[in-house]
Amino acid sequence: MFAVLYILSQAVERVVEVISDFAIWGDSRSKEPAVVHRRAISLWTVSTLLGMAVCWLFCIDFFKVLKADAGCDPGPVLKFIINGIIVGSGTKPVHDVIAGLEKYAKKQ
């Protein structure tokens, strides 16, 4: 499951790299703070939405796989959003989240 997750994160990361080359959100070479900020927010939003779409398409649920139970159920919508953020954030944060969830699951 973690290999699939990593591959999906890489795929989303590569798609966002291609999208970032378009001048939709301003010139990628601009050093103007407003343009840099707008591009960062826009690309983060796109990657999160792509991550959510991938999680929905492949029915990915980290919490279910790891059997992580914190004593409360945030609901399927919040889990879906969190999974999408994890996949959409790229490969480095995904690796960190996996390591953290594994530690949590071992404590249970």
C-alpha cells in the first residue's frame, strides 16, 4: 500500500510540475512576492485537489490501512480531505507521514 501511495504522490507531483510551467498564475521567473505567493497557493490547491481525486479514484484510506484509531471518527469527508492533502503534498511529506503513522500504529 505504501508503494502505491508513494507512486501516486510522485505522479501528482509530476503533473503539478508540468502545470506550474504554464503562465496561468503569473510568470514562474517573477520575484514579486504577490506573484510568488499566488503561484504557491494556486499550485498547492491544484495538487491537493489532484490528490483528493486520486484517493477517491483508487479508494485510498490511510487510516483504514494502518488501523489507526484515535478514539474518534472525524467522518469520511474529513478523512478524504486529509488523504488528498497527504497524496497531493508530494513525496517528502508522504514519507514523513508514513513514518509517523507507522510509529503510531506500533504504539497501539
